[in-house]
Amino acid sequence: MKDEKNNSDNMENKAQKFFQKRAESFKADKDLWSKLEPRLDEKQKMTEPAGRKERFWRWLAGPRLIAITTSVGVLVILATAGSIWLTNNNTANHNTSSSIDRAAIEKGLGANYGYIATQSSIVITNTALGAFPVTMPVTTTTAVFSATNGAGSSFTWGDNLANNTAAIGKQVISQASVSLNVTNVSTALNQVETMAQNLGGSVDNMNSSGTQNQQQANVTIRVPANQFLAALNQLQSMGTVVNQNINSQDVTQQYIDLQAQLTSAQLEEQSLQAILAKATTVSDEIAIQQQLTQVIAQVENLQGQINYMQNQVAMSTITVNLNTPQISTGQAPSGTLTVAVGNVDNTIASVKQLISGVNGIVNASTVSFDNGKESAYLSLQVYTANFDQVMTALGKKGKIEQKTVQESGTSQLIPAQQSNNPPDASIYLTLTEPTSFWTAAHITIIAAGALILVVLIIILAIAGRAGLLRKKTA
Amino acid sequence: MIEQTVMTDNDIIRRCQAGDREAFRIVVEKYQNILYGTAYLMTGNRTAAEDHVQEAFLSAWKGIGSFRSGYPLKPWLVRILVNKILSYQRANANPMISLDTESFADPAGDDPAEEIAQRDQLRRVMQRLSNEQRQVVLLRYFAGLSLAETAEALGRRQGTVKSQTSRALEQLKDLIEDDNKS
């Protein structure tokens, strides 16, 4: 080792001698100074060893700048592509995290149908004549729904909702309301009652009113949860569906809470009973008895709530409204309108005011949230005479995103104040919040891009300092 | 008795920094040959070498104000020169030095035969090396810079310079040994 070092030093000395001997043979231009002196006053760019800053800029220039610019370009393109993707996703209201089987829905829906799917519900709309909106709860992997509209076309998808709900142990209370136009209300009432009994259910409440020509009835039936959709199906075949609303409430959490409270109260009851048995004085006995009475009341109360809930879950409630079809000389107009508004809640209130101002009816209103964006669906009925006026007024509530109008055929314009008939023109209004370009996802993408860029620059800088990027001068 | 004043580099620098051209003339005369030789061996071209030396001295004059006294002048000057040459070579994409026998043998055209022979030997030595090795050997042994100064001037790490030097010396071993014996 030592010898090696000595050899190396020795070699260095020899090399030094070799080169320095020859260095003396190089003579610069004799007139160098005379050429140089007049130039000393020249303004010349400093080219002495570059400072840190200067070296950095020199290092950055050229291919590195191109590389960085390209990276920025690519990131901007990626961010833009991401933004477009997100915007499209928002517009279509598609929520990929939702467990909705879209293919099945789309397959099941006819050309006249549209649907708005959210995490919690699917709103199905029919743009065809006399159509009805349907709100479907999404509580299972595949929901089933089968319905027939007035024109006779039908759609179906998935498996039984109630069965699946039971299979996964969810406690869901399903409710629906259906408005039907039937030729004979009394016959229809009988059909509804028979149907309820056949399905293992019962009629809860029934009332009817009106004359022979203009009869109306309301009936509330209870059917087993697993027959809920079958019942709806049969109801729809009894007449023309004017309006239908289905909603479900997941009470699993409340059910679990009630069960826990009950168990705890029962344990308390047992321990109080044990203490009471051991009580030696009358005053103790009285005190414990008082406590015990309270606990027993609590147990009964909880048991009652649980029973009610179980009953509600086991038996679905369907409210059926039966009407004789209105005497119509032609097809009333209908329209669908999607309006982007600043505040959905305020707009709903003003729309309701507007509709009541023209003696119209708000049939259904559903509010849903998707990715933090509120949207509302309103089914409105107005008199044909007011249809155009209302459509215009609704359009002014915000920015119209979509509008379709089905004009009336030979409809006779019935002045609202002179008519005893209910309003006949339907308007399906969807209110959405405008899609903001800068969503959190956009900002995240851009921030990630910027971060990658910074990391890239740091890596380049480190590599540059380590001499890895230096141009080879060989 | 005439008092002889020996001016050190530090004194000269201070005077240069005060704008004394005469002092700078001393600097030029003191270092012009070594700079010229370095430039010549780096470029293989007499005119180019002269131009680079001139430019290096001009830059040194402009930048002498920022030179920190107490530091040796030669490495600083060599660094300016090497920087100029490398920048030029990078910009003109002609980093390959052609060590053609003729111009190398007699750059000035009127040199004694012995000097020509010595330079020819130097040419043979340099031809054995890669460009990186040539630069390292040149600065280390021809210009007499330290390892750190060479690394600084070439913008390489000391470890790199060290390994390049030892590889170069390994290749030049026989030629240098022969020369020592003679």
C-alpha cells in the first residue's frame, strides 16, 4: 500500500518534470501586450469564472429549458384533459362510485326515457306524452324496477329490491305514491284491494269522493316488502300513471341503536329485579320499585318503537290516488326544462309560488346531492293556457341547459278560472347548480402537476450539480 | 545602493485593482507563456490560442476588482482561460483538438530544433489521451494547478479529476519513464 503510494507520487513528480520542461518551450506572441493594452478600455462582457447565479442560468439554458418547457406543456395538457373528463362526468351526473347498474338501466329504458342517477337515487323521466317521473332508491347492488307507462311501453332492470335488502340485513322502509287515471274508480278500488290481499297485504285506509263522471279515491295499502315492486307493477297496469313517487329510508342505523338501547334497558331491569329481591327495608323496596317502573316503561317504549319499525320495514306502504280521466279534447302540451340556478332551494320556493299563482300543482319535488352539488327535480302541472307563460318564467330563473316542448295538438284552451278540471299541461323541471370549472379535483390535479414539476427541477438541479448532465467534450 | 523592490502577486493585484496598467503588464508578461501553452495544447491552433489568451487577459483586467487578494493569481487566470476555451468549443461544437504534427512542431515558425523535438514528444504524449485526460494532465502538470484548482477550473469533481489523472499517468508511464532516463 505504502509502495503503491510512493510509486504514484514518484510518477506524479516525473510527469510534473516532463511537462514543465516542455512548458518552457511555449512562447506567447511577443507583441501580446502591445495588442492588449489598447483593448483594456474596451467594454467587454465579463467572462471570468461564472458566479453561482450565472452558472445556474447557463445550466438551465438549452436542452434543459426545452425539457422543462415540455414537461410543463405535458402537465398542462394532462390537467386540461382531467378537467374535461371531470366536467363531462359532472354534466352526465354519472357517479362512478355509485352502485347503480347503468347498463341495465339504459337497456331497460326506452328511447323516450332519460334518467338522473345520484348516489342515493335514480330519477327516471319520460320525455314522451303523458309521462311520469319515477324516483328509485338505490340501496342494493342491482335495483329492480318494472313499470308500464300510459303508452304501453315498459322497462325493467335488475333483481328484486326488497329481497336483496333483506339478504344484506338492511332495514329499509319503502313507500310509494301513485296517481292513476282509471276509467272506473270503483272497479279500480276493488282491483287494488284484491291485489293487496293476494300479495299478502291489506288495505289500511280508503276514501272516495265525486260524482259518477268525476270520481276520485284515495287508498293506502300495505304489502310485504318483497312484494312492493310487484304491487307497483300491478298498479301501473290498472290505468294511466299520472304521477309516481317511490322513496325509501334506510333505518338500519336507527334499528341497531334501538336494539342496543333495549338490551341495555333489559339488563338494567334484570339487575334491579335482583336488587329488589335482596332488599331488606320497605323504604329500599319502594325506591327500587320506582326505578324499576321507569326502566320497564323504557323497555316497553323501546320494544314498541322496534316493533313499529319492523312492521314498517316488513310491510311497504303504497298510497294510490285514483281519478277518472279528465275530459280532454286534445293532447295537453308538456315540456322538460333543465335550468342552472345559483341557489336551488330559493328557486324551488319561487317556482312553487309561481305555480300556485297560476292555480297549478307541484306534483313532486325531489332534491338530491351529487358530489356536493345540489339538484332538484320538480313535476309541475299547469293549465294549458298558462303553459307558455310558465315555461318562459321558469326559463328566466337561471341559465337554460336543456328545453324540450311537446306542443298541444287540438287542445282546447281552458281558462284556468273557468275550469273545474285539474291542470293538464305537465312541466318536468330540473334545477341544477352551475358546474364550477375550478372544482377541488381540478385544483388537486394542477397542484400535483406543479409538485411534479418542482420535483423534476430539483432532480435536474441535483443531477446538474453532480455533473451528470454536463455535455461530454470528448 | 539601489533598493530593489520585489513585488509579490499581492502587491501587483492591489495596484491592478487601483487601475495601474503597468502592474497589469507585469501580470501579462509573467503568465502569458503558460497561458499560451495551455491554450495551444487545448486548441491545437496557434491563432486560436493567441486569441483566447488575449480575451482571457482582458477578462482578468475587467474582473480584477473582484479578485480576492491573498489567493494565487495563476489558477484564477488559468480558470478564466479554460472557461473561455471550453465555452468557445461548446458554442462551436469543435471540442476535438487536432494535434497535427506540422503546426505543433513549430507554432511560431522560428523555434530552435531542440524545442521542436520537445514539443513533438509532448504531442505524442497528448495524442495517447482522451480529451478529458488531456485537459486534466494539462492543468495539473503543465499549468501546475493543484487537484482542487484543476477540478474547479474544469467544473469536475475532485474524485473525477483524480481518477482521470491516474489513468492518464498509467497510459503515459513508458513515455515519461523514457524521458526521465534520457
